[in-house]
Amino acid sequence: MSLSLKTQWTIVASGLVAHADHVLTGEECERLMAMVDAQVDEDEYAQWMAIISDGPQLEQRLKSLPPPPAEDHRQILEDAWLMAVVDGERADEEIEALERIAEHIGVEPLQLEFWREAWTEAQQAYAEHVSIALAWVLGGGEPAGPDDAGTIRDTVGELPTTHEHREQLEGVARAGHDGDKAAAGLRAAGTAQRRDALQRLHAAAEAASRGDEAKTRWRELAAATGLDDAEIERIASA
């Protein structure tokens, strides 16, 4: 089954943003290929892997793809913006790439700026939801222990928000939060963000001082977010 036009545009836009700083990280590549996985056969998967790994091929796709419908513009650009902040930073080159893609598909600069402000607010809320979920995975309702301080610092340090906000979120992650609150926060996010959150939280569970308990809570949380079992297994085995 071939990818939809919207998915192709999302991959191309996100890929170009990922390449903008001249470094395609393993995490960025993994997140890009997650958009392809389970939707294509092995041959097409390999073709997309080659395209994603090669900036010039992505540029060629940008020029050759039919324009996306206007109703898809915001989601395509938002997913690309999420790629720009996957490491918690927003490089100028990535912002410029996003602006160029927006211009290419016919989105006015003022409209993009309005959307970016909304996405930034939403991503800060998302970072808080992930921190609450992290507290649950690590502590199961009790404050996280000192042995998990490094895991909290590493996980929160990569969330898409400001350095000042991360300092506050470390406190959130150390406190006790219940599973219902953690699941509700993640369910409010889009599918891509839920997947992103569960990937981050799975890595934290793997590093937790009480790893078996943390991984059990991670699976309970993942099941409560609305992702299907196959998607959860892909994240768990990555």
C-alpha cells in the first residue's frame, strides 16, 4: 500500500527540517521512518529509507509532489515543527526550512507565525503532560527516588520547551502523580505526540532504578492512551 499524499508531504517536510542543521540523528531518522512503518511493503520501505537519508532526494520530492490540499497544510507543518524540536532545541536553520516549505505550499508568513505560537504553547503543555507521566512510570504515585534523578534530568532535558521550563518540570517529574492523570494528559495529545511521549517514557522505564515495575506501568499507560497493540509493541521493541 502506497503512502497517502498527506503522509508523503509530512515525511518530506519533516525530513527537510531534520536535515536543515546538516545532521540527521538516529532519533530523527527513527521518527521519520515510524511514519512509513506498517504502511508499505519492504521494497517501498527501503526506497523511503534512502530518500529520508538523502537531503537532495527530499528536495527533489518537494518539487515533484502534487500540492497538498489546504486543509492539510497546518498538520503537515506542525509535524515538521515537532521534528525541529525533537531534541528540545530550535535551530535557526530548521526554522528557515519550515518557512521555506510553508511558502512553497502557499502558507502566508503571518499565518505560519500564528500557528507556531499556538504550537509552542501546546508543546509546553505536552512537555508538562510527559513529565507527569514520567512521574507515574518511575514512582507509581509516590515521589521518585534519588536513584532516578539522572533519568528524570535526561528525559526532561530533551522535551520541547525552554530551559527555564525544564527546571520546573524536573520538580513535576519528581513528585507523585497517579496513572489516570498521566493517561488523560497523553490522550489529549495527537497521535504523533502520543507516540513521541511513549518513546521517551519507554527509554526512561528502561533506565529506571526499579525497571521491571516502571516497564509494567509504562505498558499500562501505553494501553490507556489509545494507541493500538501493534504500535505499542513497535515502540517497546525499538
